[in-house]
Amino acid sequence: DAGVIQSPRHEVTEMGQEVTLRCKPISGHNSLFWYRQTMMRGLELLIYFNNNVPIDDSGMPEDRFSAKMPNASFSTLKIQPSEPRDSAVYFCASSPGQGNEKLFFGSGTQLSVL
Amino acid sequence: AQSVTQLGSHVSVSEGALVLLRCNYSSSVPPYLFWYVQYPNQGLQLLLKYTSAATLVKGINGFEAEFKKSETSFHLTKPSAHMSDAAEYFCAVIQGGYQKVTFGIGTKLQVIP
């Protein structure tokens, strides 16, 4: 299995632009998570899907952030409009979804908003 | 709500010395606890997890952790540090039956030759 695949690996954009991050979870995994990692805040859970349905989006910072999971093999995290404070590494992770299982992380997207 | 606290954002040890990374948890119910490792420019990987089957948990790369309810701790140890252990280590907690994982702030381990 190729693992969790994220794209792009790096994204540099200007303030005000729309940014879309993509994630392909491991086949057969029912749960998908988006995390944001910064030096100041560490790893923050943004949103969690189970069977393609958003279960907990309480970590989404504000309305500029949105996430979708149209099917079991694809998810997007969109920021519109982007701001410099959104600069961070964004990780996608998946798990089989049976409860209390380990997360499988992608390699992350390094986002820089200028 | 459950949470974890990692004491020490940076730890330095000499190669061959004992590694001790500290984690304390706060949970109103028996927790499920994890240690993850992150190497530079990579995602996190599971080192080990505690799910109440045994208080001493052995993980990959020679790491182990002991769950101590009386101290609400889940410290990570390794008898002898290798240069390849240099990474950032995260303690995490998950409440049973719900997939929401909360991570600690992380501890960067430096191994000095």
C-alpha cells in the first residue's frame, strides 16, 4: 500500500488566494483526519471524518477553512482567502476506524502564505 | 476533556545514554495513550500504544513506556540512545470509542555523539 498520499508537498501562495490541499487515505480506512502543525500550537486537529461524514469540525479555525470528503478515497481542505497566519504544515491521517487504533499520517503539505 | 502534557520541549542525551521523555495525562476515564515519532520532513509514525492490556508497553526501535495510574504518567524510555533516534516525539491520548486524538506539544530529542 502506498500509504496516505498528500499533495502538493509544498505550496507557496500570496495572501488572499485560494489554497486547496488534497489527501488520499489508505484504501479501506474509514476515518480521516486533517491536522495543522505549527511551532507555537503544535498539532491541532482541524476536522475528522468517519465514513465520509464530518463528525467533528470544532477545530476548524474560521469560515475561511472548509473540508470535504466526496468519497472514501479523496478529501480536500480549502482555505479561501488565505492569510499569512495560515502558514503551517498540514497533515492528513487515516485509520481503519474501528476505534482506538493508530493513525497513519501522510507526509504533509508545507503551506507558506506570503 | 482528556489531554496530555509533555515536560520539556527539548531533551539532549549522549549517544548510548538513557532516553527519558515525560508525558502526563489528564482523563476522567481510562485513557488510550500513544507515543508517536516524527522525523524531519515526515509525518508521524506510531511508536507504541497503551490500551490497558499491560502497563509496560514495548514499541519499535527499542522504546518502551510504562502506564502509571497513580502518577497519571506515560513516560517513554530507551536504555541506550542511537543517533538515529534524533526526532520529535509526541504523546497522545484518545478517549475510548471516539477517534479524536489529542497530541502533546512534542519533545525534540537531540542525540550528541
